[in-house]
Amino acid sequence: LKHVTLCVCVCVATVVLTPALLAALGFTATGIASGSIAAKMMSLFALFYGGGIPAGGLVATLQSIGMTGLGWFGTGTVAGIGSIVGSMISSICNVTVKIEGSP
């Protein structure tokens, strides 16, 4: 039961925190915030791609999520990733190590 509870908690946390994290990075509903990490990423990617940001690229996708939210597919994807991470954390925390010679 603890394993399932942790998976659900991490799953919900990733769905709730992903939009907040994107906003904190500067991917806002009104566009990329000036002076933010998102602005620095956009500048770096624009230099790399010769002056523009490719449609469907990382910066464009993150900005799209920042403006419109995750949507049903994105929410499902992030929830799935969160549940996998929660399962991995639970498995790591539930490992019992027995040292030879100890009582």
C-alpha cells in the first residue's frame, strides 16, 4: 500500500508542479518573460539554429505548454512519468540490506 501511495503522490505532484515550474522558468501565458531562464534558452537556441526557433523544438514546445497548459495528452504523459519515478523511489526506499555477521 505504501508503494501505491508514493506512486500516486509523485504522479499528482508532477502534474501540479510542471506548469508552476515552467512559469518559474519564464514560460508564461503571455509569452517568454524577459531576463528569465526561458529567455536565455530562446537566445541560445536562436543562435544555434541561425536566428530562429524551430517549430516543434524544445523552446517552442515548452512555451506552448506555458501558454495553454498540458492538455489531456500532456497531463497523461507527465502523470505516467511521475508514477514511474514514484515507483522507482519506492523500490529504492524498500530495499533491505543484510550485512553478514550482524544480528
